[in-house]
Amino acid sequence: MVKYENRGFRLLPKKLIIFVLEIFDRFSLLLVKFKLHPNVLSFLGLVAGLMVGLFFALGNWDAALVFLLLCGILDILDGKVASNSNRRSIFGAVLDSSLDRYSEFAIYLGLGFYFRHHWILWVLALAFLGSTMVSYTKARAESLGINCQLGIMQRAERMVLLILGTLLTLIIGHREVVMAVVIIFLAAVSNLTAIQRILHVYRTEKEKQTSTE
């Protein structure tokens, strides 16, 4: 059974998260047998993210969707392979997180180029800021010894929303309308998640101060 810490409300249901993690956990065991290094998967995830951005910018959203799915798959697999092959390391964790940020930037950059003459470009900037702050607040809190895994809009939710939004544009069309809704939601809830984590740190510190008095 895959261990999953349920810390607060998330957009993705707990049972769905566990189900997906268990599938990838089993698949990762196959990759471990082939002695595939998790850092290789992290770099492949970056390449996939760069390709997503490129295809978004070029308006080839079919290809963008394929690489979005690949990017999400690799994002899960690198951690699973690291865990199941006993190759977890501080360097690997920092590398993975850093490459994820570059990958996410490439995706937003590609969308920004495609919507460069549209008002949604400004909301995209807020969405990327929110995504970055979600990661930063977690990293900063945990560097100070406070577990900060909670959050409504974590990376998995952001990837799923982008995938669903892209898929909907291919099915029903209305690309600008659909993606405007997705990006506005991403911007709002990502920044809300960053605030949620900041408040969690505040409450945790207050509880520690109260318990020592």
C-alpha cells in the first residue's frame, strides 16, 4: 500500500491520488530492474516540459497534450524510482524540484507566447507567480523544520488542470475561452494555496510557542 499523507483539502480526491500512485509504484519497479537512474527521469521530465511549451507556442496543441501527459508521468516516476531503488538523496531532491520549476516555466512561457496579444497574458503571469510561490513556501518552511505538504493547488492539480483544459480545447474548441477559465482558476487558487501554506507556518509556530510557555 502506498503511503499518502492527507494534510488538508486537495482538489484531487484522496482515493484517486492513492490509486494513481499505486499504479506508478508498480511500474517504477520495472524501471528499477533496468537500473534506470531517477535523475535521468527528472531530466526527461524537463525535456517534456520544454516540448510542451514549444508546441503551445506553435499552436500545435495535440502534441502539447501528449507531452503534458508525458511530463506528468515522469514527474511521478522519478520520485517512485528514487524511492524503490534506494537512490533518494538531497541532491536528487533539489535537482528534481529545480527542473520542475524550469519545466513549469517553459509551459507558461509557451502559453504566454501563444496568447501574447490576449489579455489573458497578464493572468498567466499571476498563475506562474502562484505556482512558484506554492513551491517556495513549502521549501522555505521545511528548511526551517516545519512540514508544509498541505495545499489545495499542488503541482499534481496544476498539471491535471492544464491537461484537462488542453483536452477540452481539442474536443469542443473555443480555445481562448476554455484556457482563459483554466488560467484564471490556476492563478487564483495557486496564490490562495501559497497563502494557505504561509498561514499554516504561522499557526504551527504559534502552537509551538504556546506549548513551551
